Amino acid sequence: MDIERTLFEIGALDQMALQDTPLHRLDPRTKLITAMGFILTVVSFGRYELAALLPLTLYPVALAAMGDLPAGYLLRKLLIASPFALFVGMFNPLLDRTPLLFIGSVAVSGGWISFLSILTRFCLTVSAALILVGSTGFSPVCMALGRLGMPRIFAAQLLFLYRYIFVLTEEGLRMVRARNLRSFGNKGTGVRIYGHMLGQLLLRTMDRAQRIHQAMLCRGFDGEVRLVRHCRFTSTDVAFIAGWFVYFGLARAFNLPQILGGVVTRIMA
Amino acid sequence: MHMADALISPAVGGVMWAATAGLVAYCCKKMRDGFEGFRVPLMGVLGAFIFAAQMINFTIPATGSSGHLGGGMILAILLGPYAAFLTIASVLTVQALFFADGGLLALGCNIFNLGFAPCFIVYPFIYKKIVGENPTQGRILAGAMIGAIVGLQLGAFGVVLETVFSGISELPFSTFVVLMQPIHLAIGIVEGLVTSALVLFIWKARPEILEMAAGAPATAGLSLRKVLVVLVALAVVTGGALSWFASAYPDGLEWSMAKTSGKEELEAPADGVHASLAALQEKTAFLPDYGFKSAEQAEPAEAAGAGTEPAKEEAPAWPAVDAGTSVSGLLGGTLTLLLAFGVGFLLKARHKSA
């Protein structure tokens, strides 16, 4: 992947989190808990369930709209991340050919249903994760995880990592640019130069870590990163969690599209 | 090779989450007990290094493709198992959140697949045994190469097991193993090459870094028995959770079939849109002898076949999804999607005007 693009993409998602919408104003824990509840609901469906999964699209769609997150961006991210699920899922239509559904006279095999089901799950779960970060931001997600019991060392590790991704990737970007300017075709892009380049980057990284650590010790670092951020649970948060969980429960317990379709066909008849 | 949420069942995802959370907590405790808080900045920056390094490619001779560092092995060599496991976990968390690699539920699986083997199996029992107290160029090369290959093979095998246990994919165990292991052998060789190049560079330029890592107190007290106990416990818990789920939901297939057949009477009135559609379907059917055209046709077949051939008893159960249910399902599904997106547009419009 293009380095500049990657950096931009990470930044873009965090930029979105800086907005001020009803969704952004919710407590990070609220969004994290709801997202996990949503993902668990999605994956708990049987593998031949397709129609029953569809009511759950309301969650990402409504949240993206509420949080003013650009749909085009989310869709592009979905496409980029899809290869593994596609690769494993595409065997289903080949291996499972039992007809399970008819559209007109065309028999649709169970394999295709389960393949579509996998793709639907994929879109739902991945967009839920993206929306979580896009509406919350990385540090608040870490903080929420910390409040929900994640060990402090690990929370600090996540925050450090995130901060230095930008610094080190830019350094790597400069090195790659320098190598590209000095290499013609494939000459110079082999593993020898690569090993030395990475080695250099690693040495610089470790020196940097030492400087950072000393600077932190000077400022009284005791192994814990403290975040100044207000974080309170309001009645809106409770209502948000409760509302969505009731909806997930309904969607899980009843096949809503089937019922809706039944009602509509009866009315039309 | 990141597992995706779409391919795992709640039982597998939950067990792997619990296992990973337990390991993270254990590693954090080890770090705190060992007064290794000073490693925190180093871990953070090295995690970022893995990110940066993954974006730098090199060309693999004679293939035209390019490779890059995966990172598990090099972190274990530089940081020792506990700190390395935390670093790998943090890198994967960021990838799951920002690049949608894998997913939040699959995160447990991913951290375990990519972190457990390099840190707790390969590093202490393969790499350290090969490299020993007095490293030489050949030993480092062999240790990093074998370590990376074994680590990736174990990780890929983890992906296969988790996918097969989840039962969402149709891929049978043997086929999936045959697909995954050779691919990851190739990836492992590339990883080994890169890791050994990197370790050799450090070893020549700044050997004290490797000595510091090797002497980390964290590696003491890690015995093969402990690791085996963890693995066995995990297997038992997975088995328990799976059998529990298996009894609750017989099987995705059986379950969905039971559901659809249970609703047959309710949603298959003899007249109406779907009946005329079913009639239309009967007329346009280009596979007339397929035998699954409608429930009415299949049921007599079942009744007839049941007495003579017991083997057929299972087959007629399939058309339980009759045309009527399918039609209302399709119609309802489309309407549901329209409704969901309609709500989205309304919210967006309200948001814009506010």
C-alpha cells in the first residue's frame, strides 16, 4: 500500500472523530459496548441466514448518518479490507450446491446464500468497527477499554504506538523515497539493501525510544499515561445502549424481513 | 491471514478473546512484577516501527513480487516474550480499528494466531535453543529462519482451526490446510529472510541491544510445561464452549431449517402474490425435473419415498424453504434494506438542517 495514502487514511478517520455531532458527544464506553453487542449479534446468526441479518444494517447506516461520516469513505475501506473474507467465502458456492431458495425458476444453492451471508456479516462488522473509531477517536477508545478493565500497561502501549506511527512512518517514507531515487528498475530494491535500511530505521527507533523515555522520566513518568478527558455516563448513553440492545434482540429473535414480507404479500393479496 | 469477524462463530470468537485477554493480563503482570515499566516507551516505538517497516517493500528475486516484514519474530527477539506479545497485540488492535483488518471480535483470534506462537513457543524453545549464549552469523540465520517458518505455520494452522470450528465457511479441514500451509511456508521463508537480515544487522552494528533483550528477566520462568498447560486448557475450554453452543443451536443449517419450516403454515397462504409467482415459476421452470419446485410437490414425494428408501428421508427436508417463504423473504429483505437506508437519510437530513 502506498505509504502517503496509508498515513492519510489513518489521519482521515481520526479527523472524523473530531466532529461534534450527537453521536460524537456520547460517552466512548457507550459506543464501544454497543458496537461489541452489535458484532456479537451479527455473528450469532446461523450461516444460511441472510434475510434475517438485513434489519441489522440499520445500525451502521443510522450511526453513519447521525455521526455525519462519509459513506463513500466507509465503502472504500470495506473494499480494501475484503480479500480474506472473499477468499474463504468463495468456496461456499463451489462446495455446497444444495438448492435452498428459488427466484423465479432459478435455484439458488445454499452455498451462495451462505456466501452472501458471509459478505453481509463482513460489511456489517467491519463498518461497525470503522464507525466506532470514526465517531470516537483512537485515544478515547483506548480510554474506554481502560475503564472497562484493560490493563494500564496495555492502554499506555496502545497510546504510545498510535502517537509514534506517524513519526516513524514519515521517517520510513523518506527512506523509501531516497532508495527509489537511487535505484533503477529493480536494482537496489533487493533484500540486502532492504535489510540495511530496516536496520538503520530500527537503530534510529531505539535511540528515539531512549530519548523519549528520558524526557518522560524528567517529567515524572511513573509507568502510567494519564488522560485529561471528561467521561461521564448520562441518561442519553443509557437510552442509546438500551435502545440498540432491544433492537438487536428483536432482530435476533424474529425474522423481521420474513414477517414484513408476509404482511405485505397478504395486504397485496 | 487476518481472521475476519464474518467467518467466526461467537463461541470461537469468545473463547479466543478470553484466552487473549488472559494472556495480555498475564504479560502486563509479568512486566509490572519485573519492573519492566521502562520498556513501555520502547514497546510503543517498536510497535510503530513494525507499522513503518510493513510499508517498506523489497523485491523478491526472480518472482517479480515483493515482500515485507511481518514482525512477530523480530519483536520477540528484541523485547522478550511478554513485552513482544503486548506489542503485537497493540499493533493488531490498531490495524483492526483503522484498517478494518480482521474485526473486533476476531481480534482475539488474530492476536493469538500471530502473537502466541512467536512469543511463547518459537522464541523460547526454538530461537533461543538454536542461537544459544554465543551467537554466530549462521546460528542467527538458522534461528530466525526456522523460527519465522514455524511461527507462521502455527499461526496459519490456528486460522484453519478457528475457521473450521466456526463452521461459517464450507471449506473442509483438509482442503483448507492444504491451501493455507504452503502459502504460509512461502511467507515464512520471506519473513525468515527479512528477520535474519535485520537481526544480523543489529548484531553487527549494536550487539548490546540483542544482549540486553536476551538477558531480559522476562524469559526466565517460562517452561514448556506452562505453555502446554495453557494450550491444553484452551482446547478443553474451546471444546466445552463449542459443545454447549452445539446443543443450544443444533447447527446453523438445522437451525435455520427448523425455523423456516416452523413458519411454513403461517406464511404460505394458498392464494396471493406468492401463489401467482409460484405459478409463474412453474411455467417458466427450465429445470422441471429438479424436484424442488414447491413444497406441495415435494411433500408427496417425501411421503412416497419414506417407506421405501430410508436414505431419502433427509433429502426431502431441503425444500422446506418453499417458494412462498422465499418470495416473502426476498420482498421483506428488500423492504428492510430500504427502510434502514431511509432512516439513515432522514437522520442525515435532520442533521444537516439542524
